[in-house]
Amino acid sequence: MRILITGGAGFIGSHIVDMCVRRGYEVCVVDNLSTGQRGNILDHIAKEEIIFHAVDICESQAVEKIFLEFRPEVVFHLAAQINVRAGIEKPSFDAQVNILGSLTILEAMRKFRCSRIIFSSTGGALFS
């Protein structure tokens, strides 16, 4: 199974990468490294167990190219602007990454016929 993990160099994402590699899945990680750390997945990169792209999910052309080449069957979507304080100070940036970036992923999924997504959120997601 081909798994694409956005935010895969982050704390939670890197543990999902570990689990997917252990299960023998083909894994592609997309992370702009704004909060994630290459070191979290460096062993997998060095052993060529995963494909890694240092790409922002808001870059639609780059995301579509990754989908075209990798053809994921499942997406774990964890990439996000996670700093609550920054989101309050600059809500447009928060929306750009968390909403428009997610739409970029969903649009690529639609275009390349990937119909399974696992979406994760944190305590920073508030509903009124």
C-alpha cells in the first residue's frame, strides 16, 4: 500500500512513518520543515525506506507532481500551522495553511483518485 504522510517529519507524523515502514508500506513524506525535523525521519531517508519531499502543502503544483509520481492510496494529513498564538496574531496565515493547504491536498486526492484520508487535529482546533 502506498501511504502519503503530510507533516511526516513532525512528532506525531514521524511515529506514523515508523509504523507504516514497519508494516512494509511504501511511504512518501511531504513536510516543509517549518516545525517538523528532518532528524525525526533521517534513518528512514538514509535507508531509502521512504521518499521525502521538503514541500509546503500550499504549493499546489508541487503537491500535484508528488501525487502524479507517487500515486498514494491513503493520505495521513497532519501538516498544519500549529502555533495557536501565531494563528491569533495572523489569522489569514493560519487559514492559508490550515484551510487552503488542506484544500490543496483534497484537490490532488480528487484529481488522482485517492479516496482515503486520515485527518488529525489537536487541541488547537476550537468549535463555537
